[in-house]
Amino acid sequence: QVQLVQSGAEVKQPGASVKVSCKASRYTLTDYFLHWVRQAPGQGLEWMGWINPNSGGTNYAQNFQGRVTMTRDTSISTAYMELSRLTSDDTAVYYCAREYQLASFDYWGQGTLVTVSS
Amino acid sequence: EIVLTQSPGTLSLSPGERATLSCRASQSVSSSYLTWYQQKPGQAPRLLIYGASSRATGIPDRFSGSGSGTDFTLTISRLEPEDFAVYYCQQYGSSRGSFGQGTKLEIK
């Protein structure tokens, strides 16, 4: 069974950065695009962007341009999402998700709660 | 950016009833890149329907999707107790993705 396993919860101060990892298992990371989606407490889903793990190419949502960086390390089948200049509005669960057909997401990580608080 | 508007915000129905959820896009969604997900509390979303009408692997046939252009519908023919959850539509177009705000399906 395909799995995406994310790193653990983080607590950050405003202005700091956070880096969340997403390790793929039981499939080849470079075969599928990987997207990042976040969900603030009690709110809906927000698309952040994707990385092509094969080429390293990225595409970020306009709301996160200049603040988000998506990378990967193919040697350990892991993708990363780093978000900088954190504010309390960035408190959310962050998910990685594998792109399936027609830009749908068939497998999701378990989510990583990032709390931004002073 | 394409904005998706889901209606109703909350739908109260009983098991065995039919549920009809709507997702309207601010612009035409290209090539039916329209997807539906189910999310239960504390869980990641679950893929239900992709390409507007194709059921994902393992999804019961009581779930169906339809629509094109700017108007899409998710139908659950006969509600089972496990179907009560939040449902999101999602689109991808012009290299940008977006989700609707969700419809909460609750037990009446």
C-alpha cells in the first residue's frame, strides 16, 4: 500500500520558518507529482503548489509566492515544504498528496500540525 | 484563479436518502479537471471522484459525479451512516489549483 509519511508537529514563533517532510514508500517518488495542501483549524482546504520530484520543477500558488519552497531528495524518497515568515494565520495542518489522474490526489500524508505562536 | 462555490453549506439528511451536492466554478474548468473528496474529522481527505465523473478505486457505486464547464454535482444515491462527513470539490486549471469551501453532510 502506497504511503506518504510526514514529519511531526511543530511549534514556531512568528517570523520563523518551518520545514515539513513527506516520505514516500511503496512507490517511486519521481513517478508522480507531489502537491501540498493546508487546512487551518475548522476551515477548508487550501492548495499551496506542487513539485515534480523527477525534475525538481515547482509551481506555487500565488498566495504563497516568495514564502514557500518545495524541494525533494530522491535518494531518500522524501519531499519537503518550507514556509517562511510565519504568522498566526499559517497555523494549520499541512498535507502532502500524490497527484493521480486529471490532477486529483489519490494518496495523502497523515498531516503535520504547524502552530505559530509567541 | 478559479473560485469554486459549493452549496449548500450544510445538508441535513437521513440514512437511506439521496444527497445532491453542488459545486459551481467562476470560470469553465478545463478538461473536467474536477475532483471530489470526502473528509472525516481528524483524517486526511479521501479521493472519491476524479475527472468529474470517474469513481476512484474502491469507492462504492452509490457515489456518482456529473457536470461540465462550470456546474458539477456529487450525488450519493442512498446514504449510509459512514457517508456523513464534509465534501470538497477541487479543480486544477491554468497551473493553479483550488478547493471549494466544503459541504457538511450531517445526520438529520
